[in-house]
Amino acid sequence: MSKLQAGIKTPSETMPNNLKSGETDPKVEALVNDLIGRVADKWTMIVLEVLNENGELRFTQIARNIPNISQKMLTQTLRQMERDGLLTRTVHAVVPPRVDYCLTELGMGLGEAFCGVWIWAETNLGAVESARKKFDEQ
């Protein structure tokens, strides 16, 4: 199915009128660079995966599902993901306090977009390991 048949617009079709063909909207470029940096942060991707697999979770439940993450790093990651609109944080007025985290549509979409990386890794694991071994033996 082509992009046209799928209803997917090319970058030039969504480009603001003040940009010439081949130019990138600086706001889009900044967002892409920011998201690549965020996704390159392993904790964000792992939190996305944990919430995608388990649905809404409490802070401690997320922490239990991610070995070796510190409380500080998990807190920072969750706050940044909330700021970016990737998850929602719901505080329940109970004693003791209860806070739940859940992926938003944006978060689920980002997870789906990077699902291809996991598929590529599964497909190419042997080839990458072989290349690394060959390089290390030099």
C-alpha cells in the first residue's frame, strides 16, 4: 500500500507555506532531536515498555519491573515523560497517598514507532554479535 493509499502525508504536504521544498520546519527539527534524545535514554524506552505491557501502574510497581533503576532516575524519567505528554500521572486523595501512571495515546504511538527497533534487534542479533566478535578479535 502506498503512502497515498494509506492517507499518509509526506513532509512536503504538511510543510508550512513559508518553507521551501527540502527545508525542515525548525520546530519539527527541534522536536525530533529532543525525542531522539529522550528515546536514546534507555529508561524512557523501558518505562514505555513496562506501561505498555502492564497498563496503569503505581510508582513502586514500575520500579519492581525495572531492575537497577534508582528511585531518583525513575522519578526524573516519569516527570519528563509526563511533561512530554507520553503518560498521565493520577494522584488519588487517599491515605497513604496513591499515584498511578498510564500511557497516553502519544506514549503508545511512540512505543509503536520504535517497535521496529526491537524487531530489527531480534532479526539481526546474531549478525551484530558476529560482527562484534570479529571486530574484537582484530
